Amino acid sequence: MRITKTVGQYMFGAGTIGALGDVLQEPKKNGATGVVYFVDHFFNGSDLLDRLPVGADDHVIFVDTTDEPTTDGVDAYVDQVKQQMDGNVAAVVGVGGGATLDTSKAVSNLLNNPGKAADYQGWDLLPNPGVFKVGIPTLSGTGAEGSRTSVMMNQEKNLKLGMNSDYTVFDRLVLDPDLTASVPRDQYFYTGMDTYIHCIESLAGSYKHAMADAYSHQALSLCRDVFLSDDMQSQENREKLMIASYMGGSAIGNSFVGVVHPFSAGLSMVFHTHHCVGNCIVMNAMDDFYATEVKEFRQMMERQDIPLPENVCGNLTNAQWQDLYDSTVVHEKPLINALGDDFKSILTPDRVREIFARM
Amino acid sequence: MRITKTVGQYMFGAGTIGALGDVLQEPKKNGATGVVYFVDHFFNGSDLLDRLPVGADDHVIFVDTTDEPTTDGVDAYVDQVKQQMDGNVAAVVGVGGGATLDTSKAVSNLLNNPGKAADYQGWDLLPNPGVFKVGIPTLSGTGAEGSRTSVMMNQEKNLKLGMNSDYTVFDRLVLDPDLTASVPRDQYFYTGMDTYIHCIESLAGSYKHAMADAYSHQALSLCRDVFLSDDMQSQENREKLMIASYMGGSAIGNSFVGVVHPFSAGLSMVFHTHHCVGNCIVMNAMDDFYATEVKEFRQMMERQDIPLPENVCGNLTNAQWQDLYDSTVVHEKPLINALGDDFKSILTPDRVREIFARM
């Protein structure tokens, strides 16, 4: 039995970002008047800022997305918001890709819950709902806009894990495909493939079920339309990929990933590889587990003429190989989903090293 | 720009009806303690009732679904609830097919809004949210569980029209595919085809857009799995059809139907034909508008060995032909969606009569 919390309302279509001011009227009815915007630092100085209805009580915080979000980083943002806004926060708005959206979701939750981000890494640990949260994706693929998690790296515990909770689901989404028109091609591809990858992982897992499957199948169908076409970033394809990402997030909120994401998390922990390019690097070495899908993935890469970093694990120390192994096999839920309870007999240290060495 | 309100939470899976008691704890936190259950009269005396957590403050009302819901009927239910429960209504629970779900949604809204059901037939006319509402479909296909409408016949105005509002969306859904195991085969088929039909109408319309299309495509894919298989009512197929119905409801909440539904509404108004069998009767006469889909529809009927009422418009008076015409072409939005602003030049009285005569 699964209870699935969905995004309460979404707006979809070119130009919908213009309606954000209206969306924010609702949470302001409860007394607080300030809005904190978490905006990907990529947009610092861009004209996207002029399109946000930033008022006198509001604050804009640029999220440095050079590295993946960390629990310490999220805690620092929470402190900053508390200091600058003194409790007057009606809404948290995230404008960016998965890293920025996840940051905004985690901060929203921590403004209404005691303690630190690391206290809530896991499943259903938050006692209180967060501040009203609005997601505005400027990249499509991670599914962060539709999911019930906020993934953060916890350096102390050498762990990449999400704050999984119904309270992590956005209250409102503004899905404006105009915002993904200027994304660099490589990043557009890598991020979009996150949807493709978590959907094929979900469909191949033992925890699969009909609802997650339906969302996964449709998200994959849209990914195929986009990445096997001549112009993956046409308006029609940007619309499709934005929907695929949202549906992929809905699918994965209902099931689990598989072998790719744990290996990718290993790359993130040891080399600070970004999630989406990390997934693609791993996917390209997954012939043993997802043979058909790896072929299709390579076909898409070729069709879009996208390069992939190579030899990413050259010349590692034994300690680094051990770190890679540890930060991969720690992801028990997805690995059990993909390979069964006995996954460590399949993913031995030697096998894991051999797979990483292919990347 | 579209704002789409979604069902807040859903539970999916065999046996989830057992969790209804937990679901109802939430609305009871606000003070009221009573729950009113609207249950399809088909279940009067059945053991489904034993599975509902009916308590001392609760009332069960059996909905006579012999005919489609009417505005007068809904008003009478509202009066009954007000009289029996004296304001102590924490939640309205609908247990049944589209007629019962629509009835429960409309009653929930009218308990918190002044006036009569007919006052709110149209778009976005309700000033206040309704009482917390939970939908438990026992039939799959109408999409009533996922939609923002509640369709009622208004005898006075000779009109079949919905109470379209964000407030008409269920707060919670319990999607339990066990509940559709005992549906008679014909009814299972006719109702399931409602999803197929409104999705093909939506995809063929001019108001189509990428989000509605994605839901429609996935719903259609599931319908094909179900109705082109050997056992449309296997557990796997009941799960698939339940999801198709929910997704079809989500699609149509974002777009419009086409030529089939207006003709079917005509049959409902004049002959009290039920919505779903009416759709199938009309679909079988739609070669001029949906040639490919009509072929597939017939293939599904044949595969499942489902009969269709024939010669439904034999021996009509001129007044009845006029009624049929009037109650068909009154549906301007879907007909404009399908045929353009000038739809009456295509659907002349003679053409409409000729199409009805084929049924």
C-alpha cells in the first residue's frame, strides 16, 4: 500500500513564469509577506531575474551549483534566511535545475522543523510541513520538481541521501518550457537522460508496480521522441522533456532506482561528479545490467552528438577505490530493487572496481 | 496558461480500501466527526459495506444510478445530508462509478456553498471549497476520480453540464483494483472505453497541448493492453485500467472532448442512455470523424465479444429528432475543439439526424 502525495497545482506552458506573482498571493494570505528565491547562480545577472516578481520583503539567494547540494550548505542557507527574514517567509521559490530545486525544498522544510538537514536524511522523518514551496525548473530531467525527495551529500557520513517526505513535495509548480531554451546542449542532454535512466531502472526493478510503470513508460516514450529527433531542443521537444521529467519524478516517487544511481552517487562522493553527467558516464558502462537500454542510450548520444568524459577513474589509490566501492554499495534500497537481497555477492569489490574502470 | 489542480494524495493497490479509516483521521482533526458515504445502490446488501469504517456519527446514502445524476437529485441529497447530519460532516466519501463519484463531489461542494447545483453548472463558479472529499472508484473508465468536473443533467434547461472547478477535485483517492473484479463484463468494457474515447477526442482536438497529450497517450496505451488482451479483467488488467482511467481524467481536465461526447449527451438527454454505453453506441457511428480509432474500437469489441445496443433511434417523432439535435449541438466547447468555430455548418440538422440514424 502506497500513499502518494502529488504536487498540489501546476501551471504548464510557454510564458507561465509571468503568473508567478499570482501564485504567491495564496501563501501570503496567512500573514507572512516575504518570499525567498533560491536561484541557480548561473542566472546571476541574467534577465530571468527581471521576470521574477521580487518585492521589498523578498530575498534572492544565488545557489552555487558548482557542486551538488550538501547538508552543511543547506544548513547555512537556512541560517541565512532566518537571519535576513526574521520569520517573515510566506514562500520559498526554487528557480533552477535539480540542485537548486532540492536546496529550496530542503530549506523550506528546515524553516519549520528543528535541527539540521542531516537529521532528516532518510524516509518520513520530518514532523512538520515546510513553508509553502514553489518549483520553477530551468532544466528538465532530474524530476526534482515532481519528487518527494531532496538529495544532499553528507560529507561527514560519506553519504548521498535524500530528505524523503510528503512534506518535500512542491505545493506549486511553474512549468515554463521557455526557460530551458538557452541550456547548453551537453547539459540539456545529460540532465534529460536522468529521466530516461531512472525510468529504465524503475521498470527493471523488483519493486515495480503498475502506477510507477505507467508514468515511467510515458516518460520514456517522450524521451525517445526528444533524443531520437533531429532537434532535441525545439520548442515541442522542450515541452515534451519538461513533461517527461515531471512524470519521471512522479514514477520514481513511487518506486526505486537501480544499479546506475548508486554507481553515479559513488562518482559524486569521490570526484564531485555532477549527478546527471555521472549517470550518463555510468550508464555507458552498464551493458551487464541494462543491455538493450545501453544500446539505445548510445544511439541517442550519437544522434545528438554529445561527448562523454572518459577514463574518469584512471590512476586511483587503493583508498579511493575503496571509497568508490563503499559509497556505491551503501545504497541498499535501489541495489536490492535491482539485484535482490544478495546484491553484494554480485557487486563484489573486484566487480565494482572493474565496472568503474570501464568508465 | 493553465492551472491544473491535482488530487492531493492517492493510494494505489489491491486492498487499499482497508486504509480508508486512516485517511479519514485527517479531516476529522478540524472538529466535525461525521462522514457521509455515497455508495452506488448496486452495493446495497453487499459485503463491500462491511469494509467501510462506518461509525456512529456517519451516514450511508445509496445513490440510485439507474439514471445519470441530475441537478435536482443532487440538491435532494444535499438537503438529506443537512437534515441528517446537522453540519457535522468532516468528509464526503464516494464509492462507485462515475455517477456516484460525481454525485459525491457535487454534494461536497454544495455543503459549503449557497444555492443549488444548477447555479454552478459551468466553469469556476464556486466561491468556496467543498467538504473534504474522498473518491473510491469501483468501476474504471469515466475519469471522474481524477477530473475537476461533476456532470449532471439539468432537465429544466435540457442540458448535461459539469460543475467544473478546482474545488471539484477529490482531496484523496483510494484506488483499489480489487473493487473492479466483480463488475459485469459489458459494463466493464463500456466504462473502460470512456477513457479510450475521451483520450482520442482530446488528441484530435485543436485545444490539445503537450501535457494533456502525454496523459492521453499513456492512458490509450494501457487501454490497448487491456482491451486487446485475452482477459481484460485479469488482476494486471484491472490495475492498468484503473490507472488509465485516472490518467484519462487528468488528461481531460486539461483539455476538451470532441464529437463523441456531445452526441452521447444527446442520447442521455433524450433516451436516458447511460454515459458509457452511450459513448460506445456513438463511437460505432463515428467513421467520418475518427476513422482509425473506430476501427480499433471495433477490434476491441470483437476481441472481448461485447454486444452493442442497435437501432437506438428507430421511429422517432420530429420533436424527438429536434431534441436530439439541440442537446447535441449545445456542447459548443468540445465541438469547436473538434470541428472549429463553424461546427454548425458541418453538423447540420440533417447530418446529425443521419449520424444518429446509424446508431
